[in-house]
Amino acid sequence: MAVAKLLPYWPYISVLKSTCFTCLRMQNSFLLYQTYRRYFLKEMNYCTVFPRKGYHSLALYLPHVTSECSIHLYGNRENMERREKKIDEKFFLDQLCCLYSSKPIFKLLDSAEHVSDNMAAAALLKIAEVESKNSNVLSELLKNKTFKAIALQFEQQCQKLSTSSLVNALKAFVQLGMDVRSATLTCLLHECQERVYKGQMTIENLCVLGECLSSMRSNFTMLQSIMDRVQMKKVESWTPEEIVMVYSLLQAISGDGLQYQSLLDKMHTVAISVSTQLNLKQISSVLFSLVKLKQTEAKDLVRNLCKCSIIHVPHFTGEELVKVLVASNEFSYKDPQFTEALEMHVSKTAFTMSPEAVTRVMQYCNNNRILSEMIFNAVAESFVYNSENFTTYQITEQVIPFGILNYLPPNASELFKHLERVMSNRFSQFQPQSLLNLLHSFTLIQRFPVNFFEKVFSPYFIEQLQDQNGNLDPCVLSQLTQLYLTVILECPFYKGPKLFPKYRQKYFTTSGYSLETEVNPFMYRKVKKGLIGLLGAKMYFASQVISPHGYILDIEIGLDENGFVLPHCILKKSSKRIVLCMDDEKHFCFNSHNLLGKEYIKQRHLKLLEYKVVQIPFYEIDNLHNNEEVVEYLHKKIFPHSYRMKW
């Protein structure tokens, strides 16, 4: 009988079966699926099982479908109903992921046969996400009947909601800017509070609720209760997802993490063991939380996460990559493989990367002295075309590394011409200190924006660099002095105003800051011993001499008119002076023989001041194994055309 009854409808069954499985693979298949299903069920006399279309506008289908519901191909009417509801929800959530404005989301809601509390909360969260940039979003949503019906239903039946739906709905309303004193939020918060006190919330629920309260800046008593509940649970039993969420919660509610340092220490240990299980979004989230929580001691965790992030570099979103790079810069992490991954990524996507991501990449290179020609060339090319979209801060941070690391890209002429145009058009937008840093970096690599020197040396500009007490930072004075020296030595054609004498420093090394790199003590002792063997005594050279122009000379040797070495006590009578510049690894870019910009300008200026500059690089002196070899090396370097006298 049952088979005979189904025979007239067999064509519908076949069509429904084939169509539904096809629709599963179509992004916009939800409406088509619902149409076929309603027609088939109506013919099978099961139409009374489901509410009418639009039913959710008056009352949501609130009973939560749990995982305990079994699905059978041939079950009773109740099992069939449950199965259909679960399929509805899955289709709905899949469709929701593909929508990017509130209008189609409401259209999807209106098309659904059932709207469970989970579906409604997910829709609200999606609306909050896609409309985050719209400042008037709440006033527009309150005109929508579906939105008002959902909000009213959550308010009136909050006790029947699942805990996940409850906290997600609260999060959505908070993100949409709903007033804390509104009836809807008041009811949801009260219900959340009851469930927190009863211990009915999971770690995930507690974290979502805690972040909501933190953003609302209210109910700190409840926030403390949430943290008490979190700390009562064993960290070792948390899933990787829960660990990530607790990090985000602590970031939201705790400035430096000191209050919950004991909890954080336990989390660091567990996070290290599960770091390989985290996806790219979770890795970037934890790294950024560690920065915000100032977890300077969690270097092992940072190292593990950064290593795990290497394979994800091409797949990070701009925001995620920024978070990883912020952590790398903050914790001074550098890794050749990470650098290689950045090189490949930036060289391919520099023109489409977000300005902030490009800025952080250049900061990473600058902080670690990494001169990557692939990165620098790609950034230089993209800068010419995209600079209009950059803030003045981003412009400064992207260009300064070229000077600091002493590198001119192939399009240097085009780059600096374009940069000068940008600076002229947006001069008033630059912060005085940023502008000074930018101009100073130009001079390191022999780029002289003469048109701006007049503005920098003006009393008005210098006044803007002063602090509230009218004082200038010693670092600023050093930069101004070196700029002035550059104008005198390398820009004789400049006829504008000069730097006032009261702003000129006698030397460039100040407390906590120097435009020069300190000499390596081990290298100095090796060279000093060799010089004594070469010249015969310590009296024939001077160490750490402050020159009249502010530079510190590592070693100075004076010669008379006939080329004989003079004792250092009568250096003032010498007709020729030789300066030895001892350059260890810190004077060069990382793993490179490319001299840093501040060392390059120093040696350049000393030559213009008529010193004979002899460079002693680490990669030459390190290969000498005994003092006799050092003496021979120094003789060839300092006196290449003179006969060596032996003592």
C-alpha cells in the first residue's frame, strides 16, 4: 500500500533527490532547495510538520537542535522533522558565509522555513561584521521588520536560548552599537549573569561574553566572575581554540597581564605543545595578544609560533600578517626562512598588499638590519604607484630603511623624485620628528633634498621639535648637526639659512643614542696589538679621539710632511692624518658586507674633511690567526707603498 501510494509521486521524488544533491554544490541554491522540498512534502501530506513561510517574523523556532537527534533514512515523522531542521540550519549557515551586506542576509532569513536561535544569532553576527564601517547601521536596522522581530524574540524568550546563541546575539548587538540600557541588552545580560553564576557556560561562551563586557566597559563585577570561572578550569584540558580565545579575552581586559600572570604562564606551556595545531588566524591572534600583554618572557612560545607562521605567509590576510610582523618586531625575532617567505610574498604581491602590511615588512627589515633586495626593490616600485594611499607615517616608515641600510634601488631616481613631490604636496601633514627622520635618512645615501633644508633649519620648525619645557632631545640635535655638516661638506651650492650655533652639538654620541656604532672591544684589542707591532709603541697612535666635527675616531695616526709617524701628543702639528675605522658585524647589514648608512656617511664625511680613511672590516681581520699576520695586514692597509720597519 505504501509503495502504491508513492507511485504517483515518484517523478517528484527523483527530481527532488537529484536536484537537492546538485544544489548542495551551488552557492545560491538555498531558495531552489526550499521550493522543491515544500512541493514534495505538500504532496506527501506532511506540510503540517513545518511552519508556514514567514513564521519566524512573529516567533522564532527556538528549541535548540542537539547532536543527540539521530537521523534515519526511514524514520518516523519526528525524526524526519529533526533531520530537516538540521539540514536547514547547515544550508543557512553555509549560505550566510557568502553574503557581504545586510540586504541579502535579511532576504535569506525571509526565505528560510525555520529560523532557529543559532541561525538568528549567526545572522546578527554576520550583519555586525559586514556593516562595521557603517556608523548609522543601527538606525537603519531598526526600520527592518525582520530585525525588530528577531530582537524582540531574543528579548522575550532569552531564557529558552542556547548559551551559544545567547552570547553570540549579545556580541552582535554590542557590535551594532545598541544602547547598554536598552531592554534587549538588559535582558540578555541578566540571563548571561544567571548562567555564569550557575556555571553553565563553556570556556568559549565565557570568552565571548567577557570580550563583550570589556568593549561595553561595564559590569566589572560580572567580568571578574567570568575570570574566576575561567581560572577554575584546568588549562591542560583546554582545546587549542579555547586557549586562543582566552588569550584574546585577557588582551581585552588586562593591559599588561600582570594580574593573571600565573594563568598566562600555564597557558604558555600548553600553547607551545599545541602550536603546530593552530591555523593561520589563530597564530596571528596569539602573537598579537602576547605583544599587548607584554609577555617578554614567552620567547619560546613566540619562536614556535613564528616558525609555524612561515608556511602561512602567502595565505595571511593583510591584518593577520601585520599582527605576526608586529610580534616579530616586538620580540626581535628573525629567521632566514621567515625572511625568505616574506621575500617571495612581497615580491609577488607588493602592489596589492595593504599599506600597513608593507610598512611592517620594512620595519622588520630595518629593526633586524636585513637588506633584502627583493623586498626593497618591490617596495620601491609599488611606492611610486601607491603612495597616494599611504599615510605620512607609512611613507616615513617605508622609506627610512633605504637610508638606514644604505641601499639604492634600481628606480632610485624615480623613487626620490616622486617622494619629494609627495612631501611638497603633503608637507603640513608630516609630524616634525618624522620629517626630520626622513630627511636625515636621505642624506645617509647621498640624496640631498635641498628645498627642504631651508624649512628644517628655520626657527619655527625647530620650535615644533621642542618638548613642553622648550628643550630639544639630544637625538634631534645630533640629527640637525649632521644635516648641517652634510650641507657644508656636500651641498656647497646651498645658499639658504644655516643651523643656529646653539643647536649644533660638539659630538654625535649622547647618552643612550649615537649616530655611530661602538667599536667591538675584542676587535680593537687585536688591531691595537698589531699597531704596536707595526709602529713600535702605543705612543704613535691615539684611540677614541673626538674630532672637531663631532665624529669619534676609532684610531688616529698623524704623519709629518715627510710621511713619518708622529707621537699622538703632537697630532696637531701633523700634515696628514690617517683614521682607522674598525667595522665589526654590527656596522654592516645582517649577513652582508653592505655598510650601514650611518657608517657610510661618517667615512664619507671624514674623507671630505681630508682624513685618509682606512677601513678594517671584520671579514678581513677575523681571518688573521696570529699577531704577525695582523701586523702584515695593517702594513699593507695603512702604508701600502712604504717599506716595513721591524723593531
